[in-house]
Amino acid sequence: MVDATQEIDTDIPPAEVPELELYHPKSWWTTYVFSQDAKIIALQYSGTAFAIGLVALVLSWLIRLQLGFPGLVDFITPEAYYQIVTMHGMIMVVYLLTALFLGGFGNYLIPLMVGARDMVFPYVNMLSYWIYLLAVLVLVASFFAPGGPTGAGWTLYPPQAILGGTPGGQQAGILLMLASLMLFIIGFTMGGLNYVVTILQGRTRGMTLMRMPLTLWGIFTATVMALLAFPALFVACVMMMFDRVLGTSFFMPALVEMGEQLKYGGGSPILFQHLFWFFGHPEVYIVALPAFGIVSDLISVHARKNIFGYRMMVWAIVIIGALSFVVWAHHMYVSGMDPRFGFFFATTTLVIAVPTALKVYNWILTLWRGDIHLRLPMLFALAFIVTFLNGGLTGLFLGNVVVDVPLSDTMFVVAHFHMVMGVAPILVIFGAIYHWYPKITGRMLDEKMGRFHFWVTFVGAYAIFFPMHYVGLVGVPRRYVELGDPAFVTTPVHGLNAFITVAALVVGFAQLVFLFNIVWSLRHGRPSGGNPWGAASLEWQTPETPPGHGNWGRELPIVYRWAYDYSVPGAPRDFIAQDDPWPQPPARPS
Amino acid sequence: MAIAVVLVVVVVGSVLFHLLSPWWWTPIASNWGYIDHTLVITFWITGLVFASVVLFMAYCVFRFRHREGARARYEPESRRLELWLTVITAVGVAALLTPGLFVWHRFVTVPDEAADVEVIAQQWQWSYRLPGEDGRLGQSSARLIGPENPLGVDPDDPAGADDVIIEAGDLHLPVDRPVRVLLRSIDVLHDFYVPEFRAKMDMVPGMVTYFWFTPTRTGAFEVLCAELCGVGHAFMRGAVQIDGEADYQAWLGEQPTFAALSRPVRLGAAAPMR
């Protein structure tokens, strides 16, 4: 299994680049703005994602204020409420999580972790970011358009998405949303092809696929999935736009709106749902798999122990990725499709629980007999396991078709997907930022602020979403601007809702401390050195920190082992870097 | 160290909240107690897994936290252990799936004796149609909808003449008699949702969807729309009244048929209709 003792070819020719000048950017603009350096592009992606994410955070406060204290904020009309809910969901899933994991972490980590100088197609990579930025700007524009943004729900189900009863349906809102999604997908495809090709073709000497850190396996599999899944959303957007603008009837059957016969006929609203969820379910794993990969590395580094069952972890990622393409209709158990599909999709959905559970076991078995340093990245990783496990287990409720029937479209679903693809991946993002910030900036994030941020976020987020399941169990539907006091709610949920709202506001404000920490530590953080955690993977072995343009100076590293040689018996330190030839002498004197 | 304590608190707190909090599902009023049972089984199995995994994790964090001079054990993998864990997980998943699919089979198998009742949704109200004495609903189409024919019943289909039409009113159903609920929407997606019945299904314009249930106790139950249908979504409420047989027949006798509703229009029409 471990390559540490295996025969190493000492005659590997050097990959020396004597003259890098040609490739270096020549002006401030091409260095920091129209940059083709994956590291700068990563920061641009991350900055933009965080900026639009802040909008989504504020929107979530408004949602919670309305649910916890109905009528308190008087501009939250039903129209505004549905617009807020829609934009919050779409921003978080697509423009924040997808962009941050793949565009942000993908860009920063792929070249460094595989030992490449940059992405394979740097120009296309740059273009990818600028198109993403355009997509975000179009999305933001819809807030200022006449009629405001669309209020169709992030799932954009037709026919209501393009009819007058929905905010933005007959105005610019839905068109801007569709246009923005199409731009996003075009931009993402450019970046995604880069990530895949770089991982397949750009690895340095000795970096076999099975020596790659799991972070890369997660990002790689997620990117392949995204390249296969996003086209389904793209065509759905095109068809819906045609229905709305040209009067085609892809998704529109004969229908009567407010007493008026519309000119549509023959289309199928359920077709849209199939297309949407053929994208939408893989999307969950497009967010989750990079998180799985990253959290594996965080746990391994900070427990000073190799990730347990590396090969199983790799195969689990690949199998989850593949299976996630045959489970989409579990979002549609009560959609009106032939209910007999339920047998198939319930089975595939619950089967996916097996490789996912194995990943959880292996994370915890990595802790077993480890040397656990409870630093911030490790704390966030532990919190991730708790929230992901919780959200994964409630997935067994919703995936098991008949149990889904009473729970679907209730707050139980909202609690489930926030726990599993909201809170859990975001905890990983935080952990990852505390982990890699020293590599990116050369300074440590402030520990005190970090601990405050961790405790409030973890405990607070759990306090928000755990009780929310029970609101749904009572029967409270999701996407209700106001429930009132219906008879089926035997114990009122107003108090519980108010509690959840207060918790959400507190957690929200704790994120401002995090953002402040990021800015403050740029100047005032403790200098970190090149490898503060004693990590073995390649990105910590760069000659400079932060890594310069081209990453590796004159000579690319040679990889001798996998990324997890921690606490190897007999080794001089408790980690052996991937480019360390121990116990052999170096391949050639450097 | 604090994290190990907090992990234990999270488990204990979650279990206590589950057991002690007053928030639980509303008392059931249909035959779908099976669904509730499956849900309870799922709570037990998943709760057990959650508690044991998180507590084990808390133990690991406590036991193997960093100490001066300590070194982690080097152990890349263990096929035996991974195989065992796979098998145990697969068994647990099967234990959830099997009863689930069994109940789902019942859910999708409508009994022959179930009476039809049609629910028609539009932004933002509920209407109903009962098959009348012939036990059959007449054909319908969105194209036929107009001010005089709000539900789009086909006037050419003789089966539709005796259909009972309840426009924007309350539905009554007899207790203990299975019904197949046929669902139709004339504009956007809706979802006929009565929490006490447990069952729900989307209503899709252009097609007829269905579910079946048997009401098991009398009383009034609130109907909610469970699929986002525009700005009036949260206010799209209705009521279903489950009656004893006598009350039901009395109510049914007062409801107009399609033929009766259409008659004044026919008299006023310029050309005689068939």
C-alpha cells in the first residue's frame, strides 16, 4: 500500500525550466486583474463568491425574521419573501458553494498539489473567472430590474416560474436568472475542463493518481460530474427561456391562468423537473465531494496519521459520483411522475448511503490511535462529521420513498438539506481556509477570533437546523410566508421558530468576525513559515510562501510517495513530505 | 478537550429533545399508520447510528488528543474492518429500505373498491368534483374551461352530467371508505396536502395524478398547498370534512351537479346545445 519503501527510480530526468521570463505577466493589470495565474484566479473566484455569499447571508436573516417574527419587517411582503427565498437558495448552491469549491479551492490547490506550474489552459482559466463574474453581475442586476428578481423558488419549476402569479415571472426577473445561469455554466465549463485536464495531464513526475491527496480526488470527481450534469440545466434554461420569450411549449401544457386561456399546449412541467434534478442531484455531490476530499486531508494532517483506507476512500468518491447520476428522481417522489419509479429511485438512493457511511467510518478511524491536534481546521472537520452525519441520516428518511411522502415539501426537507449541503460543506470551507490561509498569505489566522467563530458557528448552526426538523415533522410546509395557527399544529411552533431565528442571527454575525479575521490577519497575523502544520502533501513544499508565479522555481518537484506518510515508524519526523525520497538519498542533488 | 464534551452534549441534547420536546406529528386520520411506523423505525435506526458514531468520535478525540511526545500509530488500512463495516451498513440500509418498499407497494396499489374524487387546483383555491350516481367522472380538459365551466368538464361526455361540482367550497368524504384522489391543476403546480392524512401528491397541469387513502376518523381537516404556486401559495387553504355516512349523504344531496349548473347557461344560449 504505502510507497515509502518501494523501489524508486533514481534516474528520473529533471524537469528544469531555465527561462521562465517569457511566461511571467508583465504589468500590474496582467498580474492582479486579468491574471492567468491559477492562484490569483482562485482568489478572484473566492472573493466574488464571498461577496455574493454575503448577500445570501443577509437574505437568510430576512427569511428567518419573517418566519420567527411574522410581520416584524414590513417590506417582507409575500412577493418579497419568495424573491428572498429564491435568491438565497440559488446564490448559496450555485454562485457560492460550487464556485468556491471548484473555482476557489480547485484553482488554488490543483496545480500546487499535482506539482504543476499552473493550469493547463491559463487563458481559458482566466476567461472562466470573468464569465463567472458576469454571471454574478447579471444575477445582482435582477435585484434592480423592474419587478425585482424571480420568486419562483431556486428550483424554478414551470409553469409558475414564467407566469404572472410569481414575482418576476412576466418581468425581467426570470430572464435574468436564466441568463445568469447559462453564463455561469459556460464559465464553469471553461474552468472545469481545465481542472480535469490538469489533474490528468499536468501531474509532476512520480505523482500517480493513487498518490494524489483526497482533496484532488474530490475536486476531480466533482468536476467531471459537473461537466456532465450542468448541460442538463443549460438546456432546461434554454427551453424555459424559449417558452417565456418565443412562446414555445416545452414545459407548458394547455392551461388557464386567472380565467384566461393561454396559448401554450402539449408541454410537460415534469420534463423540466427531470432535467433540473438530473443536474440538481449531482450538484449536491459536486459540493459534497470536494468537501469530503478536503476534510479527509484536514483530519489526516491534524491527527498526524494517514487517512485510514485511502483506496477505499478514493473508490467511495468515484462510486458516489457515479451513483449520484441515477438517484435524481428522489426529489420527485410526489411530483406526479409514475409512482412505480419510486421503487427504483429509493433503492439507488439508499445504496448510496453505503459508500458514504464508509467515508464517515474512515474519517473517524483516522482519529483512532492518532495524535490529535485540536487546531481550528481539526475542530471544523469534527463539526463537519457531526453535521454531515446528521444530515446524511435524515437523508435516509427522505430517500426512503414512503417516508418522504409526509415529509416532502415540509421544513424537514429544509432542515435536512441545510444540514447536509449547507452547514456541513461550509464548515469544511472554514476549516480549509484556516488550514491553507498560511500557504496563501504566509501568515496565520488569529486563533482567538477563530475559536470564537468556530464555537458560535458549530453550536449555533446545530441549534438552528436540528430543531427545524421537528417543525417539519409537525407538518409545517416550506416556502410559507405565513402559516398562521392551523389546527394540525397541536403544539404551536412560534416559540421554536423565534429561537431558530435568534440563533440564525447570532451565527450570521459570527461570520463577520471571520471576515474581519481574514482581513486583519493579512497584516497582523503571526508569520507562518512554509509548512506550519507539518503537512506532507506537495503544496506545503513550495520554495516560496506564498508560492510565486510558476509555483516551483526552476525545478519541478519529484514525488516519491503518497500524501499521507504521517508518523511512519523509523522516520526522523512525524511526517515525510511527498517529495522527500527518504529512506533513499535524493534523486539528484538540488 | 472541550470539543469532546460538546460532542457528548450534542448527542445527549438531541436525544432528549427528540424524547421530551412537545413537537411531534399531528394525530393521524387515515390508514397510513404504516408510514408512521416506518418513520419510527427510521428514527430508531438512524438515532442509534448517530449516537454511537458521535460518541465514539468524542471518545477518540478525548483519548487520542495530542500529548507531549506521543506519536500516532501507523496503520494505512484494514480490509477486514472495512469489509465488516460495509456489511453492517448494508444490513442497516436494507432494514430501512425493505419496510419502506413494502409500504410503498401498498401506497401505489389502489384498492378496487376505492371511490373516485377529483381535486382541482388553481391559483389560489381548491375545487372538487365527485362522480355522481354513475360512479364515473366525465372527461375534462383545460381547453373547455370558461366562466360557465370553471372545471373544464366535457359537456359532450354523458358521464359528466351527474358529476357533483364543488367550486371553491369544502370537500366532504365518508369515513372508513377508501378514496382514490384524482388530482388536476388548471394553471401551475400545486400539491394537495392534509397533514393528518400523511399522503400528498403534486398536481400538474396537463396530467392527472393520484393517491389513495381511507379516512379513519370524522372531523374537519385543513387542506394546504405544498408546492410553491406563486405569491398566494401560503394562503391557498381549504377544508376536508370527514363525515359519518348519514351526514355525508345529507351534504351530498345539497350539492349541484354539472348538468344543473350548466342548465341556465343552456337556456340563455342563442343556439340550442346538444
